[in-house]
Amino acid sequence: MAEIVYPPVIWTALAAFKLLDLKFHIEGSERVPRTGGAVMVSNHVSYLDFIFAGFAARPAGRLVRFMAKKEVFANPVAGPLMRGMHHIPVDRSAGAGAFGAAVKALKSGEIVGNFAEATISRSFTVKDIKSGPIRMAAEAGVPLIPVALWGGQRLWTKGRPRRLTQRHVPITILIGEHMHPEPGDDIAALTTELRRRMAELLDRAQRDYPEASQGVWWQPAHLGGTAPTPEEAAALDAAARKPRRSTA
């Protein structure tokens, strides 16, 4: 697979990281396999999570093929980049095609990135997750790697103005222990376990974050921040979906 687009995008991102002096803290990068397929599953707090989750695989010399909603591929700017980096479009009304494409990529030795919550978490906690990553890993016979991202929400997240020029922001990336789903396993139980592991990693990232403080919008409510509670976030998400349904 020719890599014409991905390397320049990485170089651009690295230059931006250096210019902004982002303070990266990465743990567990040795858990990203240097060869062979794997499913990388991350929480979702920022529109920049694709970049940061991909950065987690850089020490292993790997490129991540992310699953993303098909609307991103229709964007005149992002679309050509997404296709050039061989990411995988997801039609949420017909997900079988994306699932098959992901399994094919995994069997060919690629790392596939997935945000199992499907949308950004406004509460900055791990929402209910989809079973797709577990099923993909089981069918392809590859490990599944939970990842926690924290800090990117301060630059650009749902419902807040973009602050892409903010400098010196700490970014935490934690890569957890592998899971090894197999055909015939209890998918629901493994999905629950995956969510537990993701939540545990995220909680550690939040509690150890160097700039954690009370009363800030980017901190979850249970840690003293002013972000919506999970219940309030669910209500906001439901309200945001209503206009789309009414115009369908």
C-alpha cells in the first residue's frame, strides 16, 4: 500500500506539536505491536483524537487506519486526506461494509483505530461503547488494545470554541494491556470489560494530569470540574439529534 499522504500529514502534525509546545506524556507504547494486525480502541474527548491516538503508535513505527463516519470523507478538504491515508468510512445506517473492510485490513496486518463510543463524550467520561471492536478482533484473530486520551479537549471539543493555537497544553496518552477476543466468546461480557479498562485508564490519566484543578470546564464533574454529568451529557446529545431526525 503506497503511503503518499500519511507521512506528510504526520510531519505537519509533529511540526504543529513542536510549535505549540504540547507536553506529551505517553505510557505503554511498547504494547503497540511492531508487526501484524491489532485493533486500537480509544475514548473520545476531542476532534483531534485521531491525531493523538495515531501518535501513540508512532514509537512502534506503525500507521493507524481509523474508522470514521462517512460524512468526514465527503468533506472537500478532509475527504481526500482521509482516503489518501486509507482510513475506513463508516455508514452508521449500514455498518456491515465498514466492519468487513476493517476485518480485511486487520487480516492484512494493519492496525485499525476505533472510537467505540461513536461520538465525543461531553462529560469526559467513557460512554456506553459499541461491541464492534471486540467482534472485529475476534473475527480477524488479532489483539485489542485499549487507549486513553486526555488533554485534547482543551484544544477542540464538542460545544466549545476551538483553541487550536493554545500553547503548552499537556496531552496524556495511556496504552493498556492487550485483550484477546476469540470466536465464540461472550461479546457482551468482553464489551463490558473493555469499557471498564478504558474507564480505568482514563480515570488515571485525569487524576495524574499535571494541570488538574477544580472548577474548570474541561474537567469531569466527578473530579470537581464543570463539564456536564453523564446524565446531562446524554440529554444534550439527545437534543442535538432531534433536529436531524425532524429534517430527515
